[in-house]
Amino acid sequence: MDSGAEKLNEAALLPPHAYRRNHLHYELVCYVNCLAGCRISGNAEGETLFKDRIERFIAAHPATSELIKYYEAVTDYITPTR
């Protein structure tokens, strides 16, 4: 299992109302979960696609104070370890 994906889906870390389709951050949460699925399955093309979408979303919608920890965790997840 992908421990980073597990962390990103912890209720305490998720944006409020993260699974409501009419909520702004639903899109980001879906992108993150699609990225996790691509990583688990080894789909490199999908991984690149969803990383790009996440980065564009974050650039267009900066974190509010209640979302800083989630955004940090997402950024850590999409940033390759060196």
C-alpha cells in the first residue's frame, strides 16, 4: 500500500467537505487519489498527468489557513524524494 496516499486520505488532514462534488477542493482530492492509483499500478503516463493537474490547481487556488497542512502533504507526495 502507498503510505503517502493513506496519509492524504486521513479525515483530520482532508479539506472540509472534500468528497462533496460542489466543493472547490473536491477536484484536488480527486486528482491526488488518481495520482495514488497511478503510482500503485505503475502507470507513469497517468502519474505525470495528475501531478501536472495538481500543480496547476495549487497554483490557481492557494491554501487557506485551514488547508495548509493538506497542501504541504500533497506537495510532499508529488515531489520526488532524492
